[in-house]
Amino acid sequence: MVISFKGWMSRMLFLLLFAALLVIASGGYRWLLEVVSPVSPYHKPKGEALKVLQQEPASPEGGNTADRLRWFYWYGE
């Protein structure tokens, strides 16, 4: 059995090049996510912006069965 040094060197070069490109691609993807994504989506807005939170209305305590069923399908509670 003949082991070719040139063949093994080409395989090693391929693996090294593949690993280097994989590290560059994953680092680039991580950098792109940092650039595109907002810093914190839950921070208080600055300037004239308003953060609006929708509070769930009170449940119909004294409603009939149809109202309670409609409430359940509408709000999932």
C-alpha cells in the first residue's frame, strides 16, 4: 500500500481552508446579527415615541354562558 504525501497534504489543506472559512462565516453571521438586531426590544423609548401596552380588560364576572364562551374564544382564558 502506497501512501501519497501529496494527497495527504492536499486533504489537510482542504480541511484547514474549510475550517478557516467556517470560522469566518460564523463570525460574520454573528457580527451581522449584532448590527441588525436592536439593542434591547424592551427598553424605554426615547424622544416622542410611546410604548403602548394593552392591558387585558376585566373578565365578565356576571355574564351568561354565551358571554363567557365568547370571552374564552376571544382572549383564550
